[in-house]
Amino acid sequence: MRVQVAIIGAGPSGLILGQLLAKAGIDALILEAQTPDYVLGRIRAGVLEQVCVDLLDEAGVGERLHAEGLPHQGIELLVDGTRHRIDLAGLTGGKQVTVYGQTELTRDLMEARTRAALKTVYEAKEVMVSDFDTDHPRVSYLKDGVRHEVECDFIAGCDGYHGVCRASVPKDALRTFERVYPFGWLGLLSDTPPVNHELIYAKSERGFALCSQRSLTRSRYYLQVPLSEKVEDWSDERFWGELRQRLDGRANDALVTGPSLEKSIAPLRSFVAEPMRFGRLFLAGDAAHIVPPTGAKGLNLAASDVRTLGHALIEFYGGSLEGIDRYSERCLRRIWKAERFSWWMTNLLHRFPDTPPFEQRALEAELDYVVHSLAGRTTIAENYVGLPFED
Ligand code: RFL
Ligand code: PHB
């Protein structure tokens, strides 16, 4: 089989890229290791930047997002019992974010792909990528026990942090940067109305908590927990009890609890692999970088990578190499700013087990400064709604 672009991974980055390329008449195949239900079952991101919403419009999948997504003009920081609102819109000249679950977005993208009869192979096992240092890269995969070969012009590595694409790059061609945090987020999804109309990021003596949402009737909550915790040890009652202790009286009065639909623990990590292009293999999204979820940037970065990659490939087929040559540098400039913001928010809002007393006080002072200063609040707002593209 021959296609112009072989996309590995049907997460948000692979699916959005597939949609952008299809709109431009570029022939792409998506290979995904899992089943569609498995992909849809992963409960992940919930907050979309405006540039991400604009991109989904460009990809032709914005309809349900506009009908059902919840525009948010602010977030609340709850610091040791006191609330500080970050007026996202007021501080950024009217920009906002949209609350819309990654699951819903993925579903919209999958349906658009099916409607347009675009090629996707689910349960493609043992994917191998090769010859990407030539003009004729190749991909092969096993499906129902039969190995298939694909010739292509480009490979897009949209296969997440544990994927095969980054792992196939020679070690000496890659530089990686990493920070692993000594805690994770225990998440709970429930069919209960959100505790607040805006997200609450809470820092307390007992650790960080986040009150998020998926709709007016579905909530998503997170608790910072040590990495040694096991999800089986967290009954719903224990989760709600711990959450209450990290929130204020107002939130406790408004909190509606109920049975969990899903509960899981995600470790927190910052990671960047440079560069993001090796000949005709391009890495995008979590395959190239990970952020801790505190800044709500992971899915948004995946979207901005594939925006840059989609446009670069369209330019290539229009006769210009500029886009693909500058892909890595353009993406990394934006990625490092989001990495910095996510790392900084994580440091400010979580309790670290071994912070020396001086640093502890300095961090408390920094947070106190940031929430009381217009410049500080503007910094959070500008980064949270998403920085503009600079190219
Ligand atoms: P994905 O979503 O991991 O998709 C990669 C796909 O590749 C497949 N795959 C393979 N396919 C074929 N062959 C192989 N060898 C393969 N290996 C892997 C996988 O099965 C999968 O389907 O990466 P992508 O597309 O780059 O998307 C990235 C986002 O999913 C991720 O950044 C966000 O979910 C991060 N994130 C958040 N991002 C935000 O922007 N806002 C948020 O509010 C937010 N909250 C979160 C988050 C991530 C979380 N977790 C669990 C990590 C909250 C959490 C708890
Ligand atoms: C979520 O709703 O899953 C979510 C929202 C904001 C974050 C992280 C996760 O910063």
C-alpha cells in the first residue's frame, strides 16, 4: 500500500492531523494500536484554548464543541482557604477557554473520519517505522496476524509518550529533558453537577486539589496523592472526604457527591525530546513532550503541533520546504513556554515532600505575590488561555 502520510496513533494529535490533511486533499492512513472503545475510554483533558477551538473549526469538527462546550472566562485559585479569581477574559482582552472533554473531541474526530470514509486501522500491532532518513520511509504493522507494508512520503509520530516513533530514532540524534514529580493526581469522574461554575485550583496543607467539569451535570475532580497510593485503596467516600478537607466552606456547601464513573491515578512528568523531526519522521503531541496537567496544556500543545505540521505538509505538497524545515524549531518555541508554565504552576500549587523551609516560605511568598499583583494574575491568565503563535 502507498499513502502520502502515514500517521501513527489515533489520539487527538493523529486524528486532528488526519482531518487537516484530508481537507487539503492529502492522502493519509492512521494506524492505531488499540480499539476505538479503548481510545474513547481514556478520561483525560478537559480545557481547550481558543487556538485549539479555532483549529478544530478549521478541521471541520467544531459543531458539537460550539453547541455543548462551556466557555469559561475565569478560574479560581483557592490558596489556604482564600479564593482569588483570575479573570481570564478581563486580563487578556477577552480571551477565554472552553471546557469540553477530550473524549468528546475524540468522538467527534472519529465520526468525521468515518463519515469521510478515511482510512484508519485499529488494533494495528507491532508497528515498525523505517527508512525515514531517506525520501521513501516505510511503515509496517501486524493486523489479525498478517504483516502489512506501507510506503509513504512522511511519517507522523502521533503515538503518545510510550509510542514506537520516538523510540525508533537513533539515541544520539535525540536530546531529552525530564522532570518527574514525587506525586500523582488521583482523578474521579461523576455524574454530579460541578461544585462551581468555574474551575477551582486549590492549594492546601493537605496537598493540591482541582475541581473541574465536563458539562453542567458531569464533574471531574483531582487530588494530589503520593506515588505510593493505589487506586483500589480509594473508595468514593474516602475521595470525597479528602476533597472536602482541601476545599473551603463555600465549596463544601455546594459540593454534590455521587458514585464514581471512573477513578485513576496519573503520575506527573515534564518531558521534552528535541528535535521533533528526523528526516521524514515528525513527532507531535505526547510523543515529543509531556507536561504536568496543572496548566491544562497537554492536549492544547498536541493540537498546536499538528497545526504546524499540517500546514507544513500542505506547503510541501504546494512546493515549499520551509514549513517542514522549520517545524521543530517553531513547535519547540511554543512547547517550552507551556512547559515552563506547567512546571511553575505545579511548583506553586502542590506540596512537595522535601522542600527545605526557606524554599517553602519563598514559594508561599511567590504565590501570595502572584495572586495579589495585577502583573502576576495577568501572567497566569495569558499563559492559561494560550500564548499566540509567533510564526
Ligand atoms: P495520546 O492521546 O496518548 O494518543 C496516542 C495514541 O497512539 C496510540 N499508540 C500507538 N498506535 C500504534 N502503534 C503504537 N506503537 C502506538 N503506541 C501508542 C495510543 O494507543 C494512542 O491512541 O497522545 P496525543 O494524541 O499526542 O494527545 C495528547 C493528549 O492526550 C494529552 O496531552 C492530554 O490528555 C494531557 N492532559 C490535558 N491536556 C490539556 O490540554 N488539558 C487538560 O486539561 C489535560 N488534562 C491530561 C489531563 C492528561 C491526563 N493524563 C491521564 C495523562 C489530565 C490527565 C489526568
Ligand atoms: C480536567 O478537566 O481533566 C482538567 C482540567 C484542568 C486541568 C487539568 C485537567 O488543569
